[in-house]
Amino acid sequence: MKKPLILPLVIIVVIFLASPVCMSLAQEQEETEEPIDYSWGVVKSISPDQVVVTEQNEETGQENDVVYKIDSGVAVNNTYKIEDIVVGNSIGVEYEVKDGAKVVKVIDVEEEFQQEDDAQDAKTCDK
């Protein structure tokens, strides 16, 4: 009769002892993940693996060209695909720093520029 009570008790003790270890591992993983940063500017050049963005330094007012590597799984908002982004588009980028390089995870294309590009495409198709 004592055997059926021992097994559930052992399981409860094991779970109780294992939970701090699991929480410690989860916290360690969170600490090693790189934080996501955000920036914005105008596309100076773009290729399948990188984008150069002209950004204005808020403190000095000077413009700087910043090179971002494009992650293979990049998400593009407000446009159909990354190939739709052209020089002169105003974009925002969410990126993380990996091995000293800024790697883009998300690109937001400003709507007004996208609408102008769509209007130009429509005019070209009408001709």
C-alpha cells in the first residue's frame, strides 16, 4: 500500500528540485540574446545582402552612411518584398549587432514613399 504513494511523491520532489535549474537556464539564455535596436534613414544603396542607409545624427545634425547586413529571414513591412525597396526610400530598420556587424531583422518602408513608387509603376504600366 505504501508503494502507490511513493511514486507520486518522488515525481513531485523531482519537479520541485528541477524547476530552479530550468528557470536559471531560461534566465541565462535571455541574458545572452542580443537586444534589438532601431534606426531610420534614407536608402543610399541596396543589394541582396546589405543596405546602406543615410542617417542623421540627432546630436550633431550630421548625416552618416551606415551599412547593415540583411538577415536571410528579414521581414519587410509596408511592401511586398525586399526587391521592392529602392534608393531614396525612407526606411526604418530593426537590427542586432552580431560579430561587430549590424544585422537587419525587420525593415519598415515609409508608406508615402511606397505610394509614390506604386503611382510611378502604375503610370509606367499605362504607357
